[in-house]
Amino acid sequence: MSLQAHLGELHAKHKALEAALADAINHPASSDAEIAELKRKKLKLKDEISRLEHQHAA
């Protein structure tokens, strides 16, 4: 898999997590732990995307 394809996949996952997080925040039955887990996963993906983009630019 090329780097661009991998980055595209990571961006898609990040966007899906963003949507899931918005849904969880707007749904009263969502727990704080669930919201925190979604935020953690989203941040982890963002960090990986940034790292790969930085390596690619170097």
C-alpha cells in the first residue's frame, strides 16, 4: 500500500471517528468513558497522520 493510500485511509478513519464522537456527544445515553475513548482514538490517529506526513515531507 502506498503512503498516500495509507494516509487516505487514516483520514477516512479519523473522519468516521469525528462523526461517531459528535453522535456520542449529542446522545444522552453516551457515557463519559465512551466519549473519552473516542477522543483518545481520534487523537491517536491524528498523531499518526501528522507523523507520516512529516516523514514524507522530509
